[in-house]
Amino acid sequence: MMESQRPIRLYVGTYTRGISKGIYQLAFDPGTGNLEQVDVTPAENPSFLATDPARRWLYAVNELPGNRGDTMGQVTAYRMDPETGALERINDRPTHGTVPCYVSVDATGATALVANYGSGSVAAYPIGADGSLGETSSLHQHEGTGADPRRQEGPHAHSIVPDPANRFVLAADLGIDEIRLYRLNAVASTLTPHEPAGVPVAPGSGPRHLAFSHDGRFLYAINELGNTVMAFAYDGGEGTLTHLQTIASLPAGWEGTSYCADLHLHPTGRWLYGSNRGHDSIVGYAVDAISGKLSLMGHWPSGGAFPRNFAIVPSGRHLLVANQNSDNILVYAIDGDSGALEATGIEFSVGAPVCLLMLPPRD
């Protein structure tokens, strides 16, 4: 795959309880694999980031101090300078829930979507012509419990993504072992519960992040508590999921405590990768393009502790891993024939990195 040799803009969301100051902007050199800091925008616990499709605006959810209790979270809109990438705050809105952990934007760029982990709710916001967030247009509170009394005492929405056709929105709820489905009205920026409202998964799985195949025929979900990845057939016309497979994310026979986190499909669609926190690895699967099913390729050390988030460059040649508890980002090369990872030895230090958002230069 061809790739411009111009630097790729990388925004890093962090936890600011320690040495981090907010949202870091780095420049990734696709030729050398090196990372260099460009800027930092002060922000409070900007734990997840997203942009609109036109890449004019950036949105961050903020886990405000104390909001594992009763303090409401916040979502903030920023203008991105088209030349420098510098961020300028536009406005913010309450998430009407605690511990917001995920934000995404629909394909039209008109709606921002937020998942609140602590309170187990999802919200939608209209996006103005200037990138600003309007008042909350939809708010849905999930209900129920799961099999794990410590982690699943109530709902915990952990991600929210539009489907490829921008007709439905899917939310993975770790607390109730369910993938919830909503109909999206992109004009009104509203969400309406689909019928059925959700698809249950195996008790104690704890679904966390979701990834669609490029053709939209398959959906993959990584389970934080079950340390597994699920494959589903997806009908985008009817908004239905059919379970195809569940596969382990940890090596057979490994004993220890680990929690899955992030999930991304390679740009070619041939390989799927996930992160294991505790085992501290990236797991890779080969994807069968016909059946959508997965087969294990291998595991590679993440080069640090608690790899929460990772990103793949558009060319598919590199994978960058954010290790939250060791305050570092590691760069890996991806073999173009096998999909295997190879450590480059390139490392960048930043406090508690928990989200990587990569924006390649425009042609």
C-alpha cells in the first residue's frame, strides 16, 4: 500500500492524575517510525478522542474528578488548526452520566455519540456548523446486571459506534453482557432503541470495543472480562447480529489476571488485532474474508504495562501501542505477508496514554 512520507498527526488522550497535562499532539514519521511531540492541549482526563469525517473538529470525553461517584462527565469540542493541528476549545456539554469512556461521530458529521461507563448510559449531541456541541438530543439509560457481582453490578456502556451504513448505532455494555442497538436519525441527531433492543452475549463476557469489517458484513467484539473475541454476521438492513464464533485472546494454558481492551482491523481487512492488559500483549488473528471467522496468528509483547489502546497507520505498515501503566507508546512494524508484529525499538514517553487517534495528511 502506498503511503505519503509526510508526518502523520497523532493525538494522544491521557489520564492527567499523574504527569500528563492533557491531549498530546505527536508527529509520526512513516519512513523512520519515529515519534516527536508537537503540542499539548491542557485538559482534564481526556480519556477518548474522535474527529468528524472532514477532520475539522476533535471531540474528547473527560472523566472529571470524583465522577466514579456522582460527578457528571463532560464531552468537549475543539477546532483543529488545518495547518498545525493545534486545538482550540469550542465548548463542552455534560454527558449526563459518570465516567464517560468513548466518543464517536456519525458518517455525516452531524452527531456526536458518547458512552458513559460508570452510569451505563449513552447520549447523542447535534454538531453545529462551527463544530460546537448542541444540547443533548438523546439519552438512554441501560438497565440490568451481569454474572460478575464486582464488575457487573449494573450497566457499564463501554463503546458506541455507528454502523457502516449510518443507519444503526451499536453500544457494547460490559455490565449487562449485551450489545445494544439503536436506530440513528442523522438529521435530528437522535437515537431510538431498535427491536430487539440488544443482543446478549455469554454471561461474564463483558463486551468492550467493537470493529466492523470493511464491507459491513461482520462485526467483531472484544470481551474485557472473558478475554475473548466474538465474530458476528451483521445484517445492516435489518440491524441484526448472528453469532459466528468466540475465540480466546490469551495463550492456551496461561494463568494470570488479564483484561482485554482495544480492537482494530488491519486496513487490508486480512488481520484483526486486540490488546491484553495483564498479559501485556497484542493478539493477532487472520480473518477469513468469506466466513468472517478468525484464526489465531500469535501474541506479541506490548513493550510496557497495561496496553489500553493502539492504532494502525493507514498504510498498514506500523502499529502503535499505548501502555497506560508504563507511560509509553511503542512502535511496531507489521509484516505485509503474515501480519506478524516486529518491535522496532522506537518508544515515546507520555504520561498514562489511553487513546491514540491517528490522522494522516491529506492528499
